[in-house]
Amino acid sequence: MHRAFSWTEPSECEGGREELERPYPWESSESLDRFEALDKDIKNNPPSDFEARADEEDDVADASEPSSVPDPVLQAALRGEPARIVGLLALGCSRKGRTWRRRGALHLAARRGSAATVRVLMQAGCGTDNGVGGGADRYGHTPLHLAARGGHVLAATELLLLRAGEADKVLLDAANRFGDTPLHMAVRNGHFGMATFLLRRGASAVVRNRYGESAHALAAVGPCAASTMCGILMRAVIRQARGNSSVLTHALVQAAYAGNSTTTIKLVAAGARQDVTVAAAAGMSAMEAAANGRDPTATVVALVLAGGSGGAFPPTLPPTHWVFAERRDAPLNVLARRGRHQDLPAMTVLLGAAGTDVNFRDFSRHGPNRTPLQNAATGGVSVAMVNKLLDAGADVNLVGGPLRESALHEAARDMLPSICAALINGGGSVSLRNGNGRTPAQVATRSAERALNTERFGPSDVTAETITQMLAVFRSAGADMVDWPSA
């Protein structure tokens, strides 16, 4: 419950006072619950979650300490009133007030982007109050973090104007409670001008936050992945890495996942490795990231042209989760599982790349463990992909997995008539039996029965037309369809 009351803003902090009546919402008693809730949120949520949250001081009530009268210098900083701050400081008012989020006047001015206010406060000595660069708030943000998040280059310039050398570097790479530096915040919020400014002052593009993300990684996977920002950060990574292959390789994995082929080529040329995995990137190698990423056609082709292998991905090195440590996979299998028409060019390049095995069987502890052809058949999205694998020599009757099934068995179970027809035309056997002794036609028959018996098995996505098409496909191949259910 808030109540309005009049408060007295001092025209002199010592001595006489001029009464300025202003309505002010205030809570008579403050609970520490909001501090506890904020600390819990910081611990349990990633930094990107806070960019959409209202963690700002929107009015004079929010910019005041709990259970205290409003601080006139904080109010002036919040509104961006440098002349008023000069007057208040001349009267002897303290510049060291803090909001409930532990933000000082310099934080509020930097967040507002008022360069003139920042200049006045810096000249008054606020830059050395409460720690480096004005200290940290409850999120660990320094004033430079808040200026970077808002893209306020002029305010950031004032914050760094009187600093140089090691002190400058300490502030530029200061980490908040998420491990984010000001450059992280500028990149996450898409502020190209601010990112450029911070890099020119010496900010690190390779330092990682608590989630293993560097500023370059954020640019590579964000909305600016193919933008100029990603380009300048990539150049900064190459410059700052000084030939360190682990740094370059981590950046390569991020760029490959983002589908940024230009960056990918430049990082490989600078010394990034394709034959190792990066633990901080879910244990992926560059080729695995490219195959699973946004634009495999661009990045897979780029990596192959740069000498990358189409064979199995390199093993994941510890420390990592056992799920990743025990898996075996290859780019052809990944593309086949995705089953996208737009990935056909990448598949074509892979089929001609060194090390590619068109019959490689992927593996995970609880997975079906399929070949590329079985993956493509099960997805059932691209007949063209199935035909491409068959033309490349994929063994259509190769069986495997827990049920010892062929690609045709799996397509029959999923009731995919066009895929079944392509597999049969490619030499798929309609008489081959799986581990349960069933032929593909018998597997299809059971699936048709389940689709038609909705009272027992529930609603099905399989239509009557699909069931009719499946019957026609197997009959034309000479399969025994005497047990086929009637619609």
C-alpha cells in the first residue's frame, strides 16, 4: 500500500531550507523479500533473461533507499540534471547515495545516457566511489555496464575519459554477477557503435561469462550473426588470440553454428582447428556445429573447402556429460535426420569429401542408431535426399538398431508411401525380415491397423488416403498383402 505525502527537498544541505512540496509515493515499511528474490533470480536465470525485465529505476520512488527520505543527488542524476547536481554538491550534499539496487548517481546517469551528468559526477570524484568505476550494483553492473547496455557511447566516453592504462582495462573487462563484461552487454543488445568503441579502448572479445559465452559467441549466434558487428568482433578475436588455437577454435564453432561462412573461413585461416571438440560448446566440433546450425549449405561447404573431413565427428573430450561422451555421429547423418531440402547442396559436397562413409551408423546409448539412409527415411520429409543417398551407394537393405530393421521397415512403420516407393525403386527388399521376423509389408499392415482402430489406439494422423497409397506401393512391389485391414 502506497500513500502520498509531501517531502522537503533541501535547497541547502546545512542550515536554512526552502520548502518544495511534491507528492511522493512511499511504502511505510520495507521488506527484504525483494532483495532475496532478486538474488535468487540472478542465480537461476541467464543474463539474457534480465534484458527483458524491468530492472530499472523508473521514478523517484524506485531510486530511493528503503525506509529513507529521497536523496536529492540521486533524483537529479535520475532525471539527467547536471546543473542541479553542481548546485547540490556545492551546498554540501553527499554524492554517495545509493538506490535499493545499490546504484549510485553515476549508475543512474550512465543508464540514462546523460553524458553531461556523467561528466559532472566524474569531476566530483564519483568514479572512485564504492570501487572501480563507481562500483557495482546488486547485479554486479558498473556504470559502464549500464551505459553499454543502453548503447550510450557519449556517456561511456565520459566514464573512460579520465582513465588510462591498467585502470581503463580493469573497468573495460569488469564482470558482473553473470560474468558479463560491458562488451557482452553491448553485443547482446545489438549496439554496434558501443561495441566498436569498447573494442577500440581495449575490451576483450574472447573473455567468457559464467555461461561460457564470449562477446564474439553472442554476436555469432544472435540476430547480428551476419552483420558488421560479427565481423569486427571476429577480427578482434583473431588479434587478441595471438595464435591461441583453443580460443580461435571456440570462436570457429560458434561461427559455424551461426552459419557465418565468411567468419568460418577466416578463423580456419588464422589457426582454428576442425579436428577437435570444444567442451564449452556442448562438446561440438566445427563440422558438427555447422551441420546442426543455421545454414549448413554455407558453413559445411566452407569447412570442406578448407580441408574439413566428412567422416565421424572427433570424440568429445572430458570433462563432459556421458550422453555426449558416448555418442558417435557424422555430418551426413545429421543432415539426413534434419531432412531439409535446402541442405541438399551440403549433402552433395559431403558425399564427395574425404572420410565420408555413406553407411556410417550413428550411436547414442538410448538411440535407434541409424545410417544416413535410415535417418532420411524415418524423417520422411525429402524424397530427393533419399534418392541422393541411394545414388551415392547407400546400402538400402542394411539392417541395424535394436529391431534389426532396414530403412524400408522404418518408413513402412511411419506410413510414408513416397519414401517407401523410393526405397523399393532403389532395391529395397519387401521380403527382408526384421528382428521380430516381420517384413516391411507386415510392419505397414500393423501400422494401418493401429491407424484405423481409433477406439483402442486413439486418434491417428494417418489418413485413409495414405493407407490406400501404402497398399498400392507394396502391392506393386509384389508383397503379400492378404492381411491388410479394410478401411
